[in-house]
Amino acid sequence: MKKLLKVLAYLFGALILLVIGAFAFLQLGFPKVDPAEEITIEYSPDRIEHGAYLANHVTICMDCHSIRDFSLFSGPPVPGELGGGGEKFDHSIGLPGVFYSKNITPHGISDYTDGELYRLITTGVTNDGRPMFPLMPYSYYGKMDPEDIYDIIAYLRSLPAIENDIPDSKADFPVSLILRTIPQNAEMTKKPDPSDQVAYGAYMINAAGCRECHTQVSPQGTIIPEVAYAGGRSFPFPDGSIATSSNLTSCPDTGLGNWTEEMFVSRFKQYTDSGYVNPKVAPGEFNTIMPWMMYAGMEEQDLKAIFAYLKTVAPIKNQVVRFTPGE
């Protein structure tokens, strides 16, 4: 018996050492991304203007990094809070922890060099080596044209500073360790010429992150590539209502198969009409997390290119119930 207990003690000790070793390996060896480059961006009016367009209407950085008012349809950002961060994402929407969008005005990013901010946006690694939860779609931004990222940075530097100090995000264990293995070096690309409409549309739809919301996820929260753009991903509201993303594939029955380019563009541009008044929405009434008011500002050329790309996506039959009221 004593010999058996001794063997068990050795095995337990070895297990403890193995766990400590694995923890140290993850803490010290990850994230595995290159050091931030030394970049100095010219904050020219042209860069700032194009960065404003991207951050507000394509990559919609301001969607998450502002407080959204869901008492209005589509939850537009609260005026005066643009870029100030503070939006909370937690267990109530199925996330493994409590995460806050960061302040990306000059008050929140003043301790970042341009190179560090570029690495953060494209790899999800902070200037002190911490990984961000991939709610921040850095894997998409890491496939964009560096010039577009430079423009976004120039715009962020130009924002009025909002003195809003955001709490630290905290992932649950063991996700807090797994997170360290997710960031990878960016694989930046050259933006295609708009004349190549489908290739340009593929670039723009990646920048807009449409695939992220319009694709179902596994129980582990990862995108299921086989059903990309087929919709069906659910987003709960605090009152128990559930919004579900639409099918964007070319399926004629449940997707965009019977849509025309004009119908697609008009679906967005209706919100820019001078006569449009964004309605109040009571809890339990139809609402969506789709930031229509922001995407509505996308240029028609870009919307048309996205539609052209979506028409090349194989049809997947998936009937979606867009909204289910809370009980």
C-alpha cells in the first residue's frame, strides 16, 4: 500500500509540474506575432477623410467602440460618444467572460505608437503583449491593404479625445489561456482595382466583416466555414429577444438569389433618405444589431461590388427567423 501511495504521489507531482509547465509555456511563448514595426503615418487630410469613411461605414470600428442606443432601431451610436468605448459584452450574449470595447480616441490610444496600433488592429496583440478576444475582428483587418489601416489610424488620431477610462476585459478560464494561441501575423493584401468588381467586392466584404455575423458558429464559438454567409447566427438582447442574421448566399428561396443590384443597394440607402426618421423601439419589438445607419453611408460602388461578390457565393438553403420576441 505504501508503495502504491508513493507511486501515486509521484504521478500527482508530475501532473502538477506538467500543468505548471504548460501554463508557463502559454504565458511566455504566446502570442506568437512579430514585434511592432516602426511606422510613422502622415496624418494628412486625405488619409483622415478616407479613414473616417472606413471606420464609420465599412470596417465600422465606431459600431463597437461607442455606446449604442438600442431604444432606436439598429442601435445607432449615442451622439458625442464616438470612439469612447465602454460597450459591455458578457455571458448574457453567450461570451466566455466580460469584455469591454476600448476607448480608441486619442485619450485611449495615446500610449501606442503608430506601429503598435497597426499591430493591434491587424493581429489583436496589445502594446504590452496581451491578446485581445476575437470579438475584435482583427483576423479580417489583418487581410486588408496596409494603406487602409494607416488611414484608419490617422482618423483615430484626429478624433476629439473622450476621457473615458474603460475596465479591463477578463476571459474565463481556460479561454484566458487559449486566447494566447489565437493571434497570428497579419497577411496583408493589396486592395484590388474597383474595375475588377468581384475581387474588389471580396476585399470590401472582408473589411466589413459580413461573414462574421452572417455565418453560424460551432458550440466553441468558431465560424463554420461550410455555411459561410448562410445566416442563422443568433444574437440575444437583454430582454430575451433574439435577432438572427439573414442568409446572404445566392439561394433563390432563402437568400439573395432573386435580388437585383438595385434592391440590394436600396436596402442600405433607404436609411440615408432625408425623410427617414429612425423609429423608437420598445423592448420586445423587432430590432437588430445590424448597424444599418452606419453601413448606409457606404459608397454605392462598394455596395455594388459586395453584391457582385455575394452573387458568386454558392447557394445554401437556410430559412431564417430574423427576430424572436422575448417571453
